[in-house]
Amino acid sequence: MKLSDLRPPKGAKKNKTRKGRGIAAGKGKTAGRGTKGQRARAGGVKGPYFEGGQLPLVRRLPHVRGFTNIFRIESEVVNLDSLDGAFDANAQVTPDALLAQRLVQDTKRVKVLGRGEINKALHVSAHSFSDSAKQKITAAGGTITELPYERPPRKVR
């Protein structure tokens, strides 16, 4: 047996039906589309969105689609319980130090949240803090420094 001897089994390959090629072809004249109507015309098959000219459901329910807030500020979030375990007492906690400890993936904007307890005096520098985080850090004898944050320029279309 050679590669050139290989053939598909009988009935596996079917010839494509050539529509609109005369009466003898079996699919002549209307080419299997029936007579008249939208689906008989060229370009008559409409997409799933089309509802016969009626205002489609997708457009009738705008509140379901949602929207993207273009003013959203993405922050890397760190909680106090992870700071307590990662740093020694009186340590300087900066976005770069957090990156070195793998507590954040990016240092563009870091926010400290107040989940958990902190038992060490830490000197924390970040772009923003929650109120509970501020209270817990200062209560433990630490200090807070809010870093300036420049919003990236908006993309103009």
C-alpha cells in the first residue's frame, strides 16, 4: 500500500449542491429559497439581533448592558495583616518595598486598606489609605505618608 492508494470510504465525500443551475439540476429557478419574501432575496438573512424592524431587545434594555467608567482609578490594594507579617518594626514601607516583598504587582498607585490588625510601628508611604488603616497604623505608633499621584493622560479619540 502506498500513500497515493489511500482513498476516503464510499459515501464520505459528498459533492456540493450547485444551486440555481437549471431545472435538471434539481435546485433551479428559486434555488431552494421558496417564492418571495425576505429570505428569498439577496442579503435577506438577518442576524440574531434583527427582530423584523421592531426595536431589538438589546436596545430596549439599556440598563442591562452596563457601562465602563472612564474616570475609574485602578489601585493595587494591600491590607494591614499582610504588612504586619512582611515587615519588621520601624521599617520603611514604600511601594518599591511592597513590590520587593511581592505584595503588589505594580507601584503606579498603591492603596492601604484596614483589614486585620497591626502590632508594629511601621512608617508607611502609599498613594492612599482607608480611614481604618490610618487609625490602626497611628495607634500602633507608626506614621503615614501620602504620596502624590498623577492621573495618566486621557486617551482622546
